[in-house]
Amino acid sequence: MTDTRAPLRLVFGIHLHQPVGNFDSVLRDHVRDVYLPLLRQLERRPLGRVMLHVSGPLLEWCEAHAHDVLDHVGRLVADGQVELLLAGMYEPILCAWPAADRIEQVAWMRDTLTRLFGACGDGLWLTERVWEPDLPRDLAAAGVRYVLVDDRHFLVSGFPRHALHQPWRTECDGHGVGVLAIDERLRYLIPFRPATEFGAYCRALHDAGRPLCVFADDGEKFGGWPGTHEWVYARGWFDAFCDELDALRADGTVTVCGGADAMDAVPCAGLAYLPTASYREMEAWALPAPGARRLQALEAELGPDRLAGPDGAFVRGGHWRNFLAKYAEANRLHKKTRALSALCRSRGDPRDARRAIGRAQCNDASWHGVFGGLYLPHLRHAVWSQLALAEGILRRGESLAAECVDTDDDGDVEVAVHAASFAAIVAPNRGGALVELTHFAQARNLADTLTRRLEAYHEPPLPRGSPDHAPAARDPGTEGTPSIHELEGMQSAPELPPVDLADRALGVVVAIGPAVDASAYARAAYVPVASWARTRCSYEVDVVDDRLRVACRAPGFGVVWEFDAMGTVSAEWTWEASGLPADARVAIELSLAHGADVRAPDADDVWHYDIETLARSERGLAPVLQGRAIVAVFRASAGVGRVRCNGAGRARVT
């Protein structure tokens, strides 16, 4: 009997991205090992009309360094083999930014694609698939017709999995967009499992009468992730995949189409309202370390069968914005960028400042999961560099001034100091520490270090309940290659790394006993006699001659910061010596992301050590140098300590 059922429409999408500030060497390696092999394969063995998103930072780099990548994309577009996807130009988490910024980011991407390739679709690749319910309003305003999200966004709302093989529609304030659900099963099959498993899955969907399935995921998994280049190309996975797809098309099981074609051909299933959500792993990464461990334990207790069923969707972690609460460094980046965006619009939106702010909205430096992200200093430094460029433009000609405002939205007021050459933030609720010191000409924030924290992955991994994450020994020649999330489950530290006793900043002050030496201090292997790191101080701001002073005071403790117009900073700390043991010492620590001229001539000793974190990446756990700590040590009986820092000068310590 002839099968009269319509073929399953397979939407196949690829997302290519590199963050703002990534090393040229990394991009060159990816061009060689991932992007060119993948694009050449698509030309040699056409899959049909596929979706392609190339992020703005990668497009800009390719314009400068890799025209052959753009040439291949242009040919695929001209031949009708590629539907180009929109996104925020600089790969922002769209929901993290104001509506005007969201819309402008999408407009920049549309203009860039049209300029480079003469074509642009109206579907949107949603960065990290981070969704919030108000997005449809701004996506519609940006001219987006449909958006790709994970099937998980529907499943956590109670939708049955079988209902997700059709387009849906959602809206906010009467402004709607179509929604295509990315099939998680396909994300783990492609390219990690043998192509025959992909074929079996498609045949099962076709036999069940499903009209549509959607694959869309990182192109870096086709050669950039560990083990994938050999598996995909040298061991022939891609050719086997093309052969399997040809067989599926030949027997009428599958036809490949773009997202726009699917929206036209497959009837809309109806209205859906989606909650704040992202993909499964992102939600787990967003949890604090204790919560992440509890989630792992719960998954292990429930077991893979329960989690693979309809109940599994309701076992979930946090949301992307929780990274801003989990990491103060990410929050400062976010709030600084948001504040400068508002300042830019209030000052006529100068083009160069606006573009720099747009680049600073790149998501990668603001969170941490299986990729280094926030833990990679060069990514954070690149964002701070863009912010310095923007603020330098916006504050041209300004004299020294200060604003008392809650800069990080944590409920406490900070003192934001700025002039034409620099910006700084004093945090009275943190013992008067300096949490930002950005020099515009050098395009760097001296305080951009990272606190050493205990992460969930530092501890031995618990058994994972989900079958998608279960580590398994594989023979790459026959059984596929582990996904990056399977590798994640195999990682743990041989020993727990040092954990800081307080968040890092410039001017964290503690009293220590006589037995604490430089080594113990660097390892945070001591108990302070006293600590003012979290002391809540009152504050006063005044201008004396050509200098601005911020005085923070609490009972028995105080610090006065003094700034000149060029951003040279000096500080004097005082403490009540009678309240401390006679043999105690007071350590004043400056955590520096970059070299600076630091002077503490009255100190009894000056210690220094590397600030090193143990971070996870797709390659495993590795130490990452975050900066250099300078610790001026004074006798507690002195009752006073002074430090001067010139971030625009030569790097030295005296």
C-alpha cells in the first residue's frame, strides 16, 4: 500500500557565534576547523533550504579577517539553500535590555545581513533561548515574524510533547509572533549519535503523523567541541547524515524546509503563553552552588525514566537573570551598560557611543556554564573596554562630579564618581571599597577581577538522572561522540580551590593575627580578627580645590577616598586600634585586573599574589588568572593606613 501521508517537514538551523573580545587565534581555529568545513559541506551535499544565523561579532571579524566565510554564506544564500536568521546584532540576551535597545539590536542585524548578502529573513534566533513573556511585543515591533525557542519552554507550561510539532503563536499587549519549538531530542542526536538514529527518530515522527520537527543549535558542535571535528568529518558522520537524509527524502518520509516555509505550510496549533525559561542546562547553571547540587540529587533520586516522562519538565533550575544575583561582577557589567544606554539616549545618542554600548551587551561575559564566559578575563575586559569607549564619548568636557545612586540595584546606594577621563564607584555598604575604577584612555577597569567562589562542579559529580546527561564510554568510530553536556558531568576538581572570604574590590580591609603569613592570606586559609569587608558605612561627598573626596564612616572604622580629574586615587583608612589585639595587623587589599602604580610607603609589608580561579570550560577544568592582589599590611596599633593608586601610570608596587 502506498503511503499517502505528507512528508515530515524538517527545519534544520545552525547558529554560528563568537563573543566580542574573543582571541583572534580562537576565531582563526574555528574558521579552519568548523565554519569553512561546515559551509563547504553544505555546498557539496545540499540538505535543502536550511536556516543560518551568524552573530554580529563573528560577521564583523569575518569582514576584517575571513572573507572566504562570507563568500560561502553569500553563495548559499544566492542559491536559495540558506534562510538567514535575525537576532540581536551583538548577541545580547534580549530580555535583559530595554525595549528600544532590543529593537535596535535586531535592526542592526537586519541592516548588516542586507548589506553583506542582499537578503534577510524574518525569523529570529533567540540568544541562549532566554525567553520572557514581554518579548513578543518588541520582536513584533522589530519586524520579526517568528522566533525559535526550546521545546522545554512549552513543556514546563504543561504542553504535551506531541503537540510541539506545529507552529504556535504568542503575544504581548496584542503584538504577536509565531513560535517554533526546537526538538531537544534532535539536539542530542545531531551530530553526537550515528546518523541512523536520526533517521529512526524521523521515521517514528512520520509514522505518528507529526507534520514538523525543528533542529537548531550551535554550529560549533560540528567541529569546535571536543572530539567533534574528527567524528563529524574524518570519521564521516556528515556524509552518513546526508546519506540518511537522502534516503528519508527518497521514500517520502522527510522534506527539508526553512522556518519561513514551515510557518507557511504547517497550520498554526493555536495560542501559547510561555514562562521565563531557557534550555535545561542553562537553568541549572543559573542556580547557586548549593541549589545546583540539590537539583542534581533530585534528578538522581527521580531517575532517568521519570525525568524522560512528562513529569521531568517540572524539575527545573533557575532563570538567566539569576546569574546577575549569583555573580556581582556580572551584575555590575549589566547595570553599568544599562545606565550608559540611558545616558546615551539622553545625550542625543552619538553613533560611536551607541555602537560601543551595543557591543557591551554581548551576553557571553555575563554568565557561566559549561563555557568559560564570565570566568574568562579577556571577555570581561572587552566589555569594560567598550563601556570605557562609550562613557569617554558621553563625558567629554565634564569636570569632577559624583552621584549618590543605587548603581547595582541591590537596595543600597553607591557613590558614582566621574569626570572626562575616568569613572569610579565607591560602595559604602562594603566598607567603603572601590568596586569600579575605569580609565577611559586606557579602556580598562582596574577593579575587573573575579571573586574566588565554590562552584557546584568543584565537587565530585552526583549521578545524573536525565538520560541526556548520563556519562557513557563511547567508541567514537561506532557509537558517536559525547556531547559537551555529557563531558560536563564527568568533571570535578581534584581538590577544592581557595574560596575568598569576601567579594573582591579595591580596598577590602581585614584585621589578621600575627600567625597569618602571606601564603595563608593568599589561600584565604585564616580566620580574620575583624573584617570591615561588609561593614555598612555612612558617607559624605565634598569637593576640595580640584579634588573630590568620598568619606565612608562606621563606628571604629572609616575610609576617605580622594580623586583628581585624571583618575589618580588615594585613600586613607582609619580604625580603632584599642579594639584589636596588640599584635594584630590590618591588611588592605587591592584586587587589580591590570597593572597599576600602587604605593603604600607607610606599610610594614606589601604582599602580592595571583588571583587564580578554577573554572570549567568545554575543554575541562583549568586555572584562570584573574588579576593580581596587592596587600598593604599595617600594624593595627598604628590606627591608620594609606594607599595611592594611579591606574594610568606604569605598573609597579612600592
